[in-house]
Amino acid sequence: MMENTIVHSEINAKKSQNENSLCITEPKKDSFIENLIAAVETANPNDWEHFLKDRAYADIIPFNPLSGTKYMRTNKFYLMLIAMIRKYSTNRYATFKQIADAGYKVKKGAKSVLIEYFNFYFKHKETGKKITYQEWTKLTETKRADYFKKTYLKTYRVFNLDEVEGVNPEDFDVIEDEFSPIDEIETFLEETIRNHSISVDYKRTDKAYYSMTTDSVTLPLRKYFESSEQFYATTFHELTHWTGNEKRLDRDMTGFFGNEKYAFEELVAELGSMLSLTGFEIYSQMPNSLAYLKGWLIATKDDRNKTLRKAFSKAKQALNYLENNENPII
């Protein structure tokens, strides 16, 4: 009985093996992926263009709109840090007197920031008379020798315009709002963000990013973008990153800038952006996306064809999640 059972099992195993061998075929070629890979290979990473207007930086660096002063060096760095720490919406500052003279009022309990003003003047060696640098430059070489160069340091307290009543910081922006929304995409984004309860912050910044720590997306103000298409491309890129959180599709988000894990996640996010835009028949950002993909594909060590296929699969999962609010069938 035992012997017959063993023989019968061996026959069935061989039969099953033969049947399976008949089903083995060459994997079907994916022409879309092959064309995508070919397009990426022709791209130049140096052709990638930043999504913001060149002049948008003028709205981001610390500036005093009431005096026209551009804060420099240490003051600029310090004021930018303060704005980040205190979560100000603007990098616009002014002194108490300037604010009062302009007809505004500092809010009760507002915190000022101490900054330094460094300058120099010239003092006559005998008379002690002081003259400015501009006056000193008009003197002859002989008379210049009669003066000592003196430096001095003054400190001022300034307030961020978020601490001022009746002021809209955007009124002092250099960049005008020229954003042209695309209604179909606006509706999709509004519904997606609402349905998924995605935290999206729009700030006066030159960076767009998804934070794992806060599980939120940060984007520059819309008017800072070179075009509405670039805004949507960037938004879809960051929303794709958002899907990778362990609470959702649980992609490996442990990479740090420049390493292979980070590069792969960038490929997923950019492919997610491309898929989203093409779904709305927006193709203008394709060359920029290809250049971006090429730049990060270079940072991967595995076979580029294999890596791009895997990233594309993850991007489709991400888009499916955003559209359906459910885990896709992989």
C-alpha cells in the first residue's frame, strides 16, 4: 500500500511538472516601460529646471518693507531662523517706530528680535570732526590721511509683520499672483486632500517636501511657481511621497539624501507625478520629469530597467491609493 502510494505520487508530480513546463512563456514585453526607459536615457539631468520663479527668492529672504532695508549676512541668517522657529508666515520685519509711523500697531505680547547694525565713519585726528564714508571718498589722498577710520555697532529690535495688527504680509510681496488654476485638477486635489485628511501647508519658502515626522506636505505659495503646471507637478510629487508612510502603502522611507533608498523613492514620486498629470492630459512637464528621473536613476546601483519598472509599479499603487482611498491589490 505504501509503495503504490509513493509511485502514484511520483507520477502525478511528473505530470504536474510537464504541464507547468508547457505554460512557461517568455515574459510579455511592456512597450510603455521600454519607451519610458529609452526616453529617460536620452534625458540630461542638467536640463532639470527649478519649479519656482527666479524672483520668488526676493519674497523669501528677510526684508524691511517699510524702510526698504535688505537684511544682510548674520542678520539675514538669524531672521530666517527665527521665522522658522516661531513659525512666522513671512520674513518681513520692521522696527516699532517704523510700524507706528506707518499707522500700524504691534500686537500685545509680541516678541521682538534683536539684530545688529555694523558700520564705520571717519574722525579727524585733530578736531575730532566726524564725516561719512561718502564725504571721505571726495577728499584728496593727502587730506584722507588726516582721518581715523572708526567702526561702530548698533542694535535694533524688529518685529515680524505677523506680530502687527492690520497688516497682510502678502501686501508687501514682490511677486504678484499670476496663478492660473485648472479647474479639473483643482477639484481632484480638493477632494483627495479632504478625503484623506492630508495636512498641506502653503508657505513663503523655496522648498517643497513631505515630512515623515509631521506626516504633512509643505509647498511654496502658488504664485511663486513658474506656471500652474509646475505647481501641480510638484504637488502630485509630494502627495506621492505622502502615500509611502507606514500607515498607508508602507514604502521604505528610511533613506537619506543621495543614497539608493532615497533615490528610489524620488523615482516613485516623480513617476507618480507624471502619471497624475498625463491623466489630466498635461504633458508640458514631461521633459523636466525625464531629466529629474535620469538624475536619480544614476544614483541607483541596480539595473536601471529593473529599477524603473519597480518604481513605476509603486507609483501606480500610490496613484490608485490617492484616487480610491484604499490599499491597491498588488
